[in-house]
Amino acid sequence: MKSLIVIVAAAWMVAACGSPSPPPPPPTADQAAPPAAPAESAPQAAADSSEATPQAGEAAAYAPPPPQPVVSVYQDPPQAQPEPVEVAWAPPPMLVEPPPAPPSPQYVWTGGYWGWYGNWVWIHGAWAPPPRPHYHWVQPYYDHRGNNVVFVGGFWGAPNVSFVAPAVGISLTLAVAGPGVIPGPPPMGPEGVFVPAPPGSAFGIIIPAPIGTPPAVVTGAPPVVNVGMRVNSVVNNTNITNTTTTTTINNTVINNVTIVAPASATATHTAVNVSVPAQAHLAAAQTPVVRVLAPSPTSTRPIAPYVSGRSVSLPPPQTVRAEVPPELAHPRAAAGERPAVEPNNAMRNNAMRPAAAAAEQHESAAEEKQEAAKQAQEKQEAAKSLAAQQAQEKQAAAKAEAAKQAEDKQAAAKETAAKQAEAQAAQEAAAKKKAADAAEAKKKAAEQKKPVPQ
């Protein structure tokens, strides 16, 4: 009997060892772990544990990025293509910067976008006339290569001058971060040309886009929490040359672009396929889903273009915060999903339906009221921003006019002094000539009075 028990036990152990449990299935795109949170210079959205696991019938909650320090400046753009810079981490998501009305049809909207000055710095948008006749504005360039970003800032291009993308395989020295700057996450997404993610997105995610795409085209797109959004262009007139090492784009007119994304990539859990204007000022004027307002620069004096090894004095950072709509901060139950109802509670639930409908209607009215208040606040802040910018422009124009008047006055004073000096010199010359003529006449008279020798 003892031998039989030993044999049975051994057989059970062999069977157990020969039939392991199947491995768990790999995570899907929706279940992929979010990117690691970066350091202070590039904050990452972090969800609360109660929000990380949504309940049955409830959409996953969106966790906006924490308050973000932003250095905002005006830049004096160069009039030639800048040298490329290689940076070890991705630019932050875009900020919201609605442009005011242009002062003149000839003015061009430059900015806003992320530029490099030892850290990603917000280059504030501005209306500016071309520095010379027939010059055109060239958008900034971001390129994901390896684990780094190759960046070329925006600039004024001369007539018939094309933008030339940095050659594949070009040797660049990795840019050095400024004092106290903590690097953010590397770019997350496919390699190639891209623009930063929409406002309120997870830090590090990039949006593939064609060369020449204004970064502001993603202003109205929903935030992304996973890789998957991209920009496709609709080109009306183009002359593009591609080689194995160089991409040149010349005389390209892009009237609009299409933004596409799967539901798994967006914070709203809805797919995106929308056409938006490609003109920078129209793209920047889109209504954002999550509003992260770009701070106005503390100084109206523009800074010089970035040059490697040359330090530029930057203002202190300003803190920006994400404004999240209620429907994204507190998502409702997913469409078509209802809580299970037990059979013996059917009558009770039928009786509760009018009250639930009334509560839902009340909640909807409250949300509409909140949305109306938000839109009114946005209009008020936009009006304040416009008024402040117009006041700054008026003040700058007044200063320029005063400086011009002072310069004209100084030039007039110099001209008057020169004329006075010239007149005085003429008077002195006339007096000298008169004296010389008098001396000559006196000499002749003296000679005539001399007695004539017999």
C-alpha cells in the first residue's frame, strides 16, 4: 500500500511539471505602460491610483501635466538658415498662443514654437514684416534621429533660397544643457521629421509631420497619451528634391493638413481625422481641447539667435498650468455601456429612470453653463492678451517714434552747427581777403607817393 501511494504521488508531480500554465497575453496598445515621468524641466502627467484603474462602464480619466516652468522670449530671427543643433530630449507639448489681428497684410506671424537655448525655450509669436523685399518665413525643423532631436530654428529666407534639411549621417556635437537644467524624456515615436505634441499631451511623445509644417497645426487636436497621432499634408504647389543624404524643399504651398490618430493614442479615447489650416496664424487660433496658455515674455526686447558656445541672458521661467474641460477631467460612462441590472430590481430601476434622467439633464445643463463660463473667460483673457500686446506695440511704436524724433532733432542740430561753422569760416575768409586787399591798396598808394628820381 505504501509503495502504491509513492507511485501515485510521483506520477502527480511529473504531470504537474509537464503542464505549465500558459503565459499571460502581451499587453495591447491601450494597455501599454505610460512613459516614465521626466524631471522638473519637463513634467509628465501622472494619474492618481484611483484614476489609473477605471471602473466598469467608465472611460479612463485624463491626468493633465503638472504646472510647467516656461521661459518665454521674443527672438530676432536670423536672415539665413541656422546651424542644426542635436538635443538629447524632446521638446515639450505645444502651448496655446492665439494671435492678435495683423497690423498690416504684409506682416507675417512668426512663432510660437519651442527653440533651443540650453533648454527648450518658448519663442513667442509676433507679427513682423519681412526684413527685406521678397523674403519669406521658414518654419522651425524638428527631426527624430536615434534617441535625439536634430533642430533648426525658424528664419527669414532670401528669395529663391530653399531650406536644406541636415544630411542623414551628419556629425553633430550633442548640445550641452544650461546650468540647473534637468533633461526631459527622449522623443517617443517613429524617426523622421515631426512637430511637438498637442497642448496637454504626455511629455516626450512626438507627432510625425512633413517638412515645413507649422508646429501650431496641432493646437486644436486632443492631447495624446500614446504614440499614434501624425500630420499628413495636402500640398498644392511643390518642388521637392530627395536624395539619400539631403532633402531640399522649395516654393512649397501647404494650404491645409490632415491630423489623424487612433482612439488608443488620444486622451479623449476617440479617433481623430480632421483637416486644419496650415497657415501658422490660423492654426494657432484654433480652440484647444486642453488649454495651456503661453506666457507673455517679461521683456519686449528680442534676444539674438542661438549660436553654440555663445551665452544669451534669459529671463526667469514662468509657471503655466493646464486648463482641462470637465468632460475630459471627469469622463462619463462609455457610450453603449450600462451597469448590469438584476432581474428582481428591474421595477425599482424603471421607477428610478425619470430621476436619473433629470439628474443627467441637470448635470448636462451644469456642464453647458461651465463651458459657457469657460468660453467667456477665454474670450476675456484673449481680449486682455490682445490689449496688452497692442499696448506693448503702441509703447514700442511710441518709443521708436520718440527715438526717431530725437535722432532727427540731433541731426538737425548737427546740420545747423555745420552751417554756422561754414558761415563763420566764410566770414573769416572774407575778412582776411578784405584785410589783404586793404594792405595791397595801401602799399600801392605808398609807392605812388614816392618822388620820381630826376
